[in-house]
Amino acid sequence: MGAEKALVVGATDDEFTMITDGLRVPLRLIPPMLLLRRIGVDREVIGPYLAANGSQRRKGGAAVIGRFISDSIFRSTVVRAADARGEADTWVYAFSWPSPTRRWSLHCLDVPFWFDGLDLEGVAAIAGDRPPRALADAVHGSAVALVRDRDPGWPTWASAPGTARVFGGPSSAPDVVRDAFASVAALV
């Protein structure tokens, strides 16, 4: 049911990492492996998860816990949803641009970019005073292309499993990434 509908599904990189910001100092000396064990993560998951999230580990234990929460609730669900749709037209994206006011690519930061609403009330609180216009053009352009052409401009999940469009990633990274959600593989 619903397979005839084209779907774009994605998440920001750090949906809820900001909730652990106040724990940066208290958790700075505790190894991430111990922190994950303490919150009940299975031992079999911890090693592969930490191995796939080296850049987050370098940011400290609070960042790892925040990313784990984001990955468990949102990012792994994106992968499961895309997989569940089988051959149905499904495109996956990751929104990676970090908020200049909140440090992270946090929950709903992508919304004003999808709807080209950078000048709307309240957006500056999460996207700063000058969010990148080119990023909004790319994201909103993909939304328009999906409606107009039934194709946002990158391969479907079924045609290239694991492939996603990364919006706002590091400038050296390509826009379309083959294993954009590899960091959540241990959770899927």
C-alpha cells in the first residue's frame, strides 16, 4: 500500500545530539564504549557502531550518545523505511549542514531548506542570520523536481541500495554518496 507514491525520506545527521550538549564536560573522560553500555546498548552493537562513527567519537562521549539517540530513532528508521519499500520509487537524503547557532545538523533544520523558507519567522534561531542560499536552492530544487518530474535528481534506493543525496556535507564530499547511512548499519 502506498508503493505507487514516490517518496523522499531522510534525516538530519544529529537530530537530537543537542540534548547531550550540557553533558560534554561531565562525560569527557568516560570512554564512549562504557557510556553506550551504561544506557543498555548490546555489546555486539557497540564495537561496530563505534567503528563506523569515528568522527563522532573524536567529538567526545556526549556527542556519541547524542548521535546514538539520533541514529536509533531517526537515521536507522530512514534505512528501514527505504528497504521496506522494495522497488517503489524511494529516494533517501541526509542533511548534514550544521547549524551555526546550535553546532549540529539538528531536528527540523532541513525543513526551511525544503520549503525555501529561510526568511520565515524563527528560522534564524536554528539556521543563523545568513543560512546558505545555495543549499536552500539545491534542497528546494529537489522537492520541485520530485513534484514536477517524479525524480528529485539522484538514484533511487532500490536502484543503488545505500545511496543517498547528502545536502550540506563537507565541501570535498560528493553530493550523492554510495554509503551515506553506513554509520547506522549496526542498528538496522
